[in-house]
Amino acid sequence: MTNELVMLTDGTRKLFIDAEGLLNFLEVDDHVTIDNVMEYMSDTIEEELTDIFNYCIVGDNVPGYMVLGYYADNHVTLETADSATIFVAIDEGQHSTITYYTPVGQHSEGARMYLEECTPITKEEYLSISKHIYTPAEYL
């Protein structure tokens, strides 16, 4: 594998997937390049992105992950949230857990069900509340 991750998006979530792994999964001819595939998939919709994630990353172990969005912990309001109580939710294809990235605490693993209790926030709210503390660019 090349470990070159390419990004697909449905406008909300971002799927980062190994380019060679995606090509192998799609079983394309040798003359088809990742650029061809990316151009074709430039208008990916939510259902298609979910299918690619489930079939490739969860089912076929192609390296990658999906950035699901930005959230505030379930015990805070938007007005009381701070850089320790907001996070980016990242799905790496493990069935019971999700990776949470908090500007203060960095990466941690947590129950997938916890996400359902939290409040979705916008990227702009995340950046404002975090006071622009470092967050990896691919999560933004």
C-alpha cells in the first residue's frame, strides 16, 4: 500500500482512505488512476460515502477513517463549552468505539453511543470555542 490518503466528502463528513486500497477494492483496470476515481466521486452523497466507508474500511480493512463532525459534550451548553468539552468525532471503523479529538486532551477512545448524547456544533463554533488551539488540518 502507498499510504497516500485521499479525501472524499459529502459536504459534511470527510472520508480519508488509502488511494491504492480504494483502487484495489474497486477492481479498476490498470489504466484507471486515483485522479480518475476522485474526479468521478467528486459529487459523493451521504449514502455513497457511508457505503464506501463500510465496504472498504470496515469490511475490507482498507486504511482510512471518517471525520464525522464537531460536538460539545453532553453536560455543557454552547455558552459554557470550552476547549476541554468540545471535540471532533473520528470513526476508524471499529464497531463499538469512536476516536474523539479534543484540543486540550488530544486523542481518546470512547463509546460510539456517547456521540448520540452530544450536541453537534459547526466548524466555526469549534474553532471559536477552541480559541484556535492546534487541531490537525485534516480534522478541519
